[in-house]
Amino acid sequence: MLTFFVAGSNALYAAGMDLNRFTARSCQLVADTDSVVRKKSVSVGVSYGSDALFFGRTGPIKYPFLTGDAIYNSKSGIFVYGSVLKVLGYAPVDEVDLGGGYFYKLSKSFSGAISYTRFIFNKNANVIKSASSNDINLKNAYDWKLFKSTVILDYLYGKSNDFFVTISQSKYFETSWSIFDDQDYLSFNPSANLILGTQNFVQRYEVDHNYQHVISSNILDHIDPGAARRNREFNMLNYSFKVPVAYNRPHYTLEASWRYSIPVNVEGTLENRRESFFNFTFYYLFY
């Protein structure tokens, strides 16, 4: 089906390559019910998300968004990619991401990828991700057949430096029957995910925006000076559950997904609650 589309999460989010790709881009979500195509190929796609999620954190208001993505994969496993993000109701383009990496398969069950992504933001971008500008991402996955275990490591640096570990357990399955003809099928890839890491990006985000996004006018009088130090601590950040459902044909995938996010250890100047996220993705594969 679709080629391996390198996160952020999942980095979207959750999380860097998302569970199955760009975790570090986490706002930008792509279909995660695909299989790997190890041949020269180009994928292009568009996505809609109900809110921008960055390593288990959201901004003070909802930022629904659209993204456009493209990736080139070589037979050797080297890939390059680019994406454009627009937050609905704001600047024409809020963010451009450029990156590349290498996909490897060490055995039938064990595969992974290493990648670098550069984030370029509009100077007026309000998404919480805007406190970071570079991501080094390492993903490894092992398919136990009963389920797949994935561990993703992200090091983000720029105006703030943070390190994240995203751990996911997922189960992919597809229908044995067709919908319209013998060329299509439905696929599912439910997952349970958790994110651990530092959150210096939260403090940097508020400093950059002069604390204009705090939840109450009184909170400025009660900001704990120790909060910034606590943001450097490596803690649990988020639990989430995701249920994607995709309609697949030989060259394209149309996917709808629901994610339920449970943030924990939230830094005090942002109000993050349990939230549901909805995403819709269309990707077309040329090879």
C-alpha cells in the first residue's frame, strides 16, 4: 500500500515520527495503517486535524490545521521529505518542514528508521511546537505477530532542548473481503501509546508569547519560579489511545482516526485536559 512515511509525533503526533511516521511533526498526521513498500516511490498527501498536538501537549486554544506532505523513497532505504502546515484562520503558511533519513530492516520482524527534520515557522506561528526548530529521530519496531512494539527517541533542539521517548503497542489487521471490487479493503491499526520526556518547550513557548496564553489573568501573580527547573525533569507526559480506520486501494489510502489523549504532569501556565482528536488523511503513492 503506502510506502513507509517517516514523525513526531504522534510526534503527532503523540508522538516524531508519529506512531508510524513524523512524530516530530506531530501536528501533521499521515495514515498509519499502511505497509512498507521497499522500492523507488513518491508519496503525496493531505491531512486535516482537529487540534495541534505536540508530544502530548496542546496550546491554550484549539488549532485545527491542514497539511500537505511529500516524500521520496529510494530502493536503498534513503528518503527525503517536505511538508507544509496551515493552521485554519491564521497565516497562509504557518510551518514548513524539511528532512531526510534512512529506513532499515534488520530482520523480518525488526525494522526502524533514523531521520533529521528542520522546522521553519512563520514568525507569527502560535502552535506550541514553534519553540523547537530541529529534531533527530530514531524509531525501532518489533513485530511479535500478536502485536507490534515501537520505541521512538526524539531529541529536539533550537530555542529549547528536549528529549522524548514514545512507546507504543499496536495491532494491525485488515479485512479479507472487498468493498467495491477485488482491489480494495479496509485496514485497522489500534494502538496504546505513552510519552516520557522533558518539557522545556512549554516554558519557551510562553516566554516567546509574553505569557499571553495563560489560562487566567491571576496566574501571572502566582507563577512558581521553580516551574522552569521542573520542566527539565524527565517525566511521564501523556497516555493516549488511537483507533484509525482506512480504506485502501493499490495506489491510495483514505483514513479517519480518533485519538483520546490523557496529559499528565502538565506545566502550570498551560491548561491541558483530556481531549479527543479527529484526523482525516488522504495519501497517493506513485511507483
